[in-house]
Amino acid sequence: MLRTALILLILACASADDGRAQVARQWLEALAKRDAQSVYALVDPEVIRSVVSLHGTLRETRELIQTELPKPQQKAALEAAPLPEEGGPEELFAALFTREGAAVELGVLDGFSMRPRSIEGDMVTTLGGDVVSLVKDESGGWRVALSSEDKGRLAAIVERAEANRDRVKHLIGRFDERRFGKK
């Protein structure tokens, strides 16, 4: 009886060979393992572009602070808005979106729960109940779409970083006015 139920359950699953199912499984495994590099490689290219832009804005802000502001103001500005000193967009993404904690060792049942129960368009639902939203990339492959909440969070972070950079530029202009008497 149990054997029959398992066979029926497996037959009811969507195809694990479907590209969408494979990406969803890789995503869930990478999240469980806290593998930021794999998560970054699987995410929607639009998100990657936003993170690359954010990284550039943060680096530009740090450079402006370190090269254009007087030493006393540099320290205060860097303490008020800590900026990444090292790493690229991938590390920034990891800092923003990867939860801290120990990696989870996946067992046989965990792998089974990541099998697709259904695939409808760009949504994969696993046997474990996880729903993964996907988008097609430029090459026609599948990537994971962040939730609207995470996209909104990223947009707000980008907006704040750009506003901070603009404030630093304004502050530099004021220091130049005082230093050189420019208006």
C-alpha cells in the first residue's frame, strides 16, 4: 500500500528534468547551504544589474569621501554610512540577501521535497510546498525572480545609496566654496 502511494506520488510530480524545475531545485539547495555564489549565479539578471549599480554607487561614494573631504569629515562620513571596502557585487549581494547561519546539510527527504509538484508558466511548486518564481534571461534560460518585497527592498537601498552619494557631492561643493571662495 505504501509502495503504491509512493509510486502515485512520484507519477503526480512534474518533470524534474524540466529546466525550470532544475533551476528551482538549485536555488533552494543554494539557499539551504547558504551558498551566496550559487544564489547570485541563479538570480534574475535585472537584480544583478541593480546590485552592480549599487556597488558602483557605494564605491564612488567611498572614493569621494576619501579623496575630496578633509580628514576630520572623512571619518565622520564613513562612520555615518559604512561602505564596503572590499569585494565586488557578488559579495554585496551576499551581504544583502543571504541569511546568516550555519549551512543546512540536506538529507534524502529534503532532496525529495525539492522535486517539482507542479510547473505552471514561470512558477515551480515543489513537493515541500516551496514556490519559486522564474524569469527568462537574455539567452532563453531560466533565472530566479526575487519576491516583490525583496525587489522593493533593493530599490530602496539603491535609492538611499544614490541620495547619500549626492549628499557627499553637495558637501564637497560646500567645502570647495569655503576653501576656494567659489559660489
